[in-house]
Amino acid sequence: MKDSVLEKPGNPARVFYLTEIIGTKVFFNGERIGKLADMIIVEKGMPIPHITHLYVTRPFGESSLIVPLDKILTMTPQAITVELESVTRYEGIPASDAMLINSYVLNKKVIDMEEREVSMVYDVKLLRVNKNMYVTDVDFSKYGMFRRLGLKWLADFLKIKEDIISWTYVQPLPPNIGSFDANVKLNTMKEKLNDIPPVDLADILEELHHEQRNLFFKELDTESAAETFEELDPNIQREMVSTLDQEFIARLLNEMMPGQAADIIAVLSPQEKSELLKLIEPELSAKIQGILDQQEQNITNYCTSEILKFSPRVKVDEIRDHFKEVAKNKDVIMYIYIVDSQNHLEGILDLKELLLAVDGTKLGDIMTTSVVNLTQDSTLKEAYDMFNRYGYRAIPITDNDNKILGVLPYKDIIKLQHRFLD
């Protein structure tokens, strides 16, 4: 018997539809021992169900088998081969609370949150990754019905749309599954099934194993994949960029704004950056390279030393009474920076706090000592991210000895946005 494509190098995953493998002959030591009747799944505590056992029925009144998934050697729609210590050791029937995907999901009506009938479950999409297998999607489309009847060619000819939904949108099956005779319910509205926002798709992808994630992701059209990719956690973006085909990543980047594409490319190694930029459209590649160059610029080139600096011993009314004079020609006046005699930054005071303070109060007594600052080695991109995170109107820049070198105003960074972010 030929090995399944699943086990060949370079093919770590394979998609199946339930109806194409139910009824498949099961072999052990070259002899047929039965056929696949169902699959047992575990749903609790998992984003998508994990298949744990095969339920194999046997001819001539012989006892059925419950075969653990890890006993499978190969699996194709034509044949399943298993490796067992002995056949009799695995004889048995599913437990009363076992979740059988074929018995309890296939052919059930699909109901949305408003108890409206959507369709019928014509098929269930499965994913085999190495020795694991998952239930990933429910297919309730007419396309699925035609494919199940062996008429996929007709569905293609009639341009019938395939309509599947991730299992994450299916409500958990009841614990008393043995008596389950109801409909499959969804935790979303019927109108939303064909319009799942990229942010929701990203949430689903983030819950999956990276091999599953990559396989599902590549099934999206390029525009949807690009929009979804932008919503993913940066750590997952980096992982996917390093594991997916570079030409595929390049197609996604071609759909993005230059700034968004640059943020993704920025995390790669110099060699990976160079190779990927060669695959992107030349005009976009040039813009991205320009953005990357700008992002690496040192922020000290953009800071100002025209700020309000005072000793912690200065009293608030001394500044208030002469504010017009001390603030003249200063670039940043919304914050007061408190420094010692050696110009070490000790604290900061907001202008509003200065105006509300009681006369005679020393700056050192009311200043905020927990100061968010940038260093002389920080880049423009790091500065922009810090402004976005904290919402400050200016951020001080200090050297390795905590001496204040200047202040970076937000208004100056926002002016650069079109140059290194868009």
C-alpha cells in the first residue's frame, strides 16, 4: 500500500472532509480489519476540537474497534493503515458520553443565535498535522452538498460558492452528548457568517498551532489575508513571516500601506529583509526601504533643548509669577523638567499641576519621579511607539548617566509620520 502524502517530507499537513473518509477501509498488517464509521473528538478547553480516536466497525459480527489516533500510520480517502499490538486489545464501543463527529454533527440543521435556520451540515473539514487531527470548519454550503455527492465538477460549472465557517463559531456540544438529537447552534448571527472581520479572523488564527495557522491563512484571498495579517500579534507576524513562503508574504505586503509593510519587515534579519524587498513591487520596495532608513534615524537629531528646566528647590509661585518671561522662545512649555546641578533628570511636572499647586510649594515636593524617557540611542520608530502607548505631548531624552539631552515634542514626530509610517 502506498504511503499517504501526509507522511512525505515537505507535507506536514493535509486537509480532509469527513464525508470523503467515513467508510474508508482500515488495514492492519496488510489485511482489512474494518471500515471507519466515526471519529471521537474532545472539545473542552480547546479552541477547536481534537480528534482522539477512530471508531472502526467490523464485518461478520466481529467486535468494533476504538483506535487511538496515534496508532494511525497512513490516512487517505482510499485507505487507512494502523499499527496495533493486537486487534483484540482495541475492541469496544464508544462510551455513552463520547462525542462522535459523524453521528452528532453531520446532517444536523445549523441554527444561528436568533434561532433561525441557516442550512444543514453537509460536511466537516478536518486537518491532519503530523500525528494530530483537528475539526476546523463546518461546511453548510450547497457546494459541500454537491462535493459530497461526487458532483464537485457541477458545482464548479454552476459557480456555486463554498460557504464554510470556523468551528470557533459553533457553540460547544452538550455534555450529555449520548442523547443529543438537536441542531448545531452558532454563536454568531446569520448575516455575519459571510463577513467575518479581519480582527476576528486574527483572533481565531492566534489560537491555533502555527502549522494550522499557516494552512488556514493561505486559504484566504490575498486582500483578506493582508487585512487579517495586520491584525495579528507582532510575535505571530514574525513567526509567520519566517515560516511561510516568501513569495506569499510578498503578495500580502503588496496589498498593504508602505508603513504597515515596513513594520513587518523591520523585525527580519538583514538577509531576510533584502530577499523579501526584491520580491515586492519596485515602487513599494523603494518606499519601504526609505521608511526603514528613517525609522533607524537617531532621535537626538529631532529633539529640542529649549525647555523649562528648574531645580527641585524652586517654588511653584516663582515660576507662575514670571511664566511669560521664562516660557519665551521655549519649544516645550506644557511640562516642567526638574534637574539637579549636574543636569540629571530628577522628575517632571505637568503645567496644570503647576497652576493648581499651593504657593510656596517646592517643585521637588510635587514632581513625578517616575519619568518615561527615551535614550540617546532610541530610533524614531521607538519614539513613535512610545507616544502612541503613553499619549504624552513630549518625552525627554537622556544619556546613559540620566542627564537630560533634550526633549522630543510629539508635534515634530507626527510631522514625520508621512515619511516613515505611511
